[in-house]
Amino acid sequence: MSGEDRRPVVEDYTAHAIAFVIVFGFFAIIMVALLGFVDIRDPTIAAFVGTAIGYAAGKLDPVLTRYFPALLRTPPGPPGPPRPL
């Protein structure tokens, strides 16, 4: 297998690995916060956990659009007024 043939395969595996790490990390942050491994009553820790969850949720959007492109499709709306000639 030449380098040109191998590059798309490596890029695909890399994309899958990054997506797995992002999704797993997001759910790990949620699990750690909900199971009580961190004391959320402390305002500093609560702010950090909230920021981390917000950041991870923002990073989760490109992963979802790559693997579930149908989520981007919106149903067509009602027709607009007729266009003047």
C-alpha cells in the first residue's frame, strides 16, 4: 500500500479516534459531576464543571454533524409570497 493509498485510511481512523475521545470525555465529565466525585457546592468547582460541560458540548456538535448529517436537514417551510415579475 503506497502512502497515497494509506493517507485517507489514516485520516479516517484519526477522525474516528478524535470523535470517540470527544464523546467519551463529554460523558465522563457528566458522569463525574453527577456521581458526586466533585463537590459542586464550591463555586469555583461548579464554574469549572459548567465551563467544561459547555466547552465539551460545543465540541460535540461537529462530531454529530459528521456522523449524523441528517440532523442538519430542516423540513421545508411554507411557501413564501409569489415573486414579482
